[in-house]
Amino acid sequence: MYRAEAPLPGRGLPTLVDCAAFAYHVVGSLWWSDRFPHCPLDGVPKLRPGHGARHAFYREDPEGPTITLPRRYRTTGVIIHELSHWVLRATHDLPNHGRTFTRVLLDATNEFGGAERAERLADGYAEHKVHVGRPARRSPDGRWHYAWDERLRRGRDRAFLIGHADQEGNEVFSTGILTSRAHGKVHLQVEGGAVAIPENAIWSVVPA
């Protein structure tokens, strides 16, 4: 994944003040608040200078989330990368740099770095065989949901709460154990039996 990102460092930001201004620009946008309302402007991670640190990194500190930015990593691309970790800080069931992370990063790169940069990142992912999650899906209440596909892929024999539409298009939530995925359907063992949910009707999958 890092090899895919390496040719796309982004615009340089000389100081932490410049980095903070860009982070606030991203998190304060309508695009961001529409997709990640759990990561609001008043919760932007504190930026640390990282004297002696070899890499930039996101971390949950006792006083709150932080992003460490050594001087050579103060670029727009690195900040988008680390803010993507902030978005997914509560998804402990998923890999740190898994399919959902690469999808969030690709979407954010497209929005804040431009379509050309996003296309080059997608090409880099393909070249280095980096898996990218499926696009986010919007639920009837207008919320965007990431991670639904990665959880289905990894979640056999795990309990999930799945938001989906029934045959009449009504909003339904089903809780059960994921037993299999076959022929475009997700099979859940639920209380009293089993259900098969068309995968294209699912918008949300969260651990139960």
C-alpha cells in the first residue's frame, strides 16, 4: 500500500500551522460531514511535530487522537492518509490498512486531491495488488456506510446487524450469524431459522 502511495506525496505544507489549516479544511467540508459525522470539526486530531520520529502516524492518546508529522511528511497526501485512520478508529474488527481503509483514502483523495490524483492512486493499488473496498452505500436515512463489504468478506461465523431492504423495498434490520455468501446472497442464521439477503440490498453491516 505504501508503495502505491509513494509517487503521490501531495502538496507540501511547511509548518504544522499549515497542516492544521488543511486538516480543518478537509474535516470542515460538507463532503466530510456528510460521510463521517462521527468525526466532527471540534474533534480534529491534535498535530504533533514528531521530533525524532521516522514516520507520520495516527494514535489514540489519553488526551485524545493525535497525528504525528515529522517535517518530511507534512504534505496534503499524508494528512488525508492519517485522517482516514481517524475515520476508522472504532473499527477494531477490521485490518488497519485493509479494504475499507483504502476505499476511504481513495474517496478522500478524489475529493481533496482531485480526480487525476485519485486515478493515479487507483492505478498504484492495482499495480501493487492492493485490495480496495467497494464504494460506500447510502441508507434510507441518507447516511453513508463503509466497511459493509469487508465485514461480509471476513465475517463468516460472526454475528452482525445488517441493514437492508426487503422485497417490498422496506427498511429492515436483521441480526444473526453469517453462515455463507453464495449466488449474490448473504445467509444469516437468525433466531427461529435462517434468512437469505440479496447482497445488492445491503447498505450497512456492523458487529452485533
